[in-house]
Amino acid sequence: MELALSKYIEKLLNRAKYEYDDSVKQWAAWIEGLPGVYAQGQKIEEARQELASTLEEHILISISERKLIPGFELSKKLYAKTR
């Protein structure tokens, strides 16, 4: 079973942009359209992992603040109450 959040994060990571910054000798990673979702790392994979973590935090904060997240929906399920 694949979790909706994991699937959404992977989808966005596939859109990530990467660029080597000679001034700091690190890889920069970001996702266009998501201001503040940015990461750096010595290796491109480190930047990707940090970006995934930053993205997850961004999503969880957005959910807690009841902000809309483009392309991500939680299904609404009704549960029976026990007496």
C-alpha cells in the first residue's frame, strides 16, 4: 500500500530542479511554484533528501493551517461512532 503523502511527495520531487552552486560548493534543489521549499547538499542525493524533508514539513504545516495544497487531496471517509 502506498501512502497518499508519500506518493504526492515523490510526484513533486520528480519536478525538482537541481543546480550546482560554485560559490558554496553545494547542490541546490527546489520545486518551482513552492516558495520556501529549497534545500542544499554536498551531493545531489543529499540535496534531494533534504528537499523531501523540507517538502514534507511544508505539506504538514499547510494541512495544520488548513491551507489548500495544489494537487493533493485527502479522501473524506465517514466512520461509525461506537456507543
